[in-house]
Amino acid sequence: MNEKINLLIHSVITMVIIILLYSLISNLYFIVGKENIPPLFRRFISPTVLPPIQKIFSSMYSLFFKGIIWEHISISLIRVVSGYSIGVLIGFTIGFMMAISRRTDLLLSPIYSFARAIPPIAFVTLFILWFGIGEFSKILLITYGVCMTMIVPTYHGVRDIPAIYIKASKMLGLNGKILFSKVVIPASLPRIFEGLRMSLMSAWGLIVAAELIASFKGVGYILISAQWTLDTPMVMVGVIIVGILGYILDGTVKMFSFKFTPWIERRR
């Protein structure tokens, strides 16, 4: 418990130092004066490029005070959870089938290698043409990205189980469903949870691209609309919100991984 408290204290101190440094640098344009700043650095710390921290807090306050942000966050989370759930299910199934069946592996590996090289954002225009501008195209884009991310950890999690585990289990009389539930799943869970975390970050990163598809709600829309109006403080607020929510989601999956794989020795 003391170690967790110390870690929390260090994290808070680090964040305070970062905020103070940003506050100093972002206000340097006004403290020192525009004329006293070399032209080379002037463009990097101008209010348009590096908005003062008080303006960022003001934009954040207006979003939360008016209650607008909660609707955007809930819509983005619904899209992410929907696409993530479907993508994980499909990616896990494909990766598992490729791991246990050499014929399936030989059949799907070339297709997967080709599809994996294509970034999901490349499908934005095609998905609009094929599926319209509704929710389906947004969720499908996230599903594709998550599926591509989930296949490899699942594949290697099952495929790289030490052969001695299987041989020893069969010698003890374990076969079929018991072997699968007692040996294969526990041995592959650490890799699978790694895939779940990477897939979740992929889904959360894709939400901005997904909400580019004629969206008028969502965290990504806040970023896009702020870019259109050159509202840099609001862009920074959107980035902060995306980072905080991503941190919370990743921490949730990480917590579940610790709970379901307690036998894994984790050295600090």
C-alpha cells in the first residue's frame, strides 16, 4: 500500500511540474515581451501555436460548466466500446484458429499480412462510399483496426505455449476441453491481455479518425471543429481529454490483467 501511495505522490508531483513548466513557457510571450524574443523562437511560443495555460483552463471550464462535454464523451465511448467488442471477438477468433490449425494459418496469413499493412484511416473514404456516413461506418473502422491489432497477440499467445506444457498435461490424462481450459487458456492469457490493451489504444486512437466521417458529436469532433476555427486552446483541451480517457481505459484493462493472471511474476 505504501508503495502505491508513493507512486501516486510521485505521479502528482510530476504532473504539477509539467503544468508549471508549460505555464511558464506558454506565458513567456507576454512576460518577456514579443520584441525581446528571438524570431526563431517567437513562432513556437506565440499564443496561436502554444496557447497560455489560463486559456486552456478557461476552455475546459466552459466545456464542463455547460455540460456539453459529457454528451461528446458518452457518444465516443459508445462507439469505441462497440467497435472494440466486435473487433476483439473477430480478432481473437481468427488468431486462435490460425494458431491451432496449420491449414487455416496457411490460408489466412497472406490475407492478414496484406490487410495489416493498410492503415485503418486509409479506409475512411471507402467506408463513406460503401456504408454511408452513419454510425455503422464509424464502428466498422474501429472494428477493423482492433481486429488487425488483436490477431497477432492471440496467435502467438496460443502458438508459443511451451510444448512441455501440452506433453505433461497429456501424460496426466488431460485432453479436449479440460486441456483447453486448464492449460491453453491460462498459458496464453498474458499475451491475450497484451493484445487487449494494444487493441483498446488502437480503438481509442481511431475514434478521432472515425469521427471525421461527417460526425457532429464526439471527442474527435471537438478536435476537428476546433481545428477548423483555429481554436488552439480547445484543441489542447480535446487532446487532454483523449489522453485522460485513454489512460483510464488502459488502466481498467491492466487491472483486469493483474486479476486474471495472478501467477505472473511482475518485477518492478
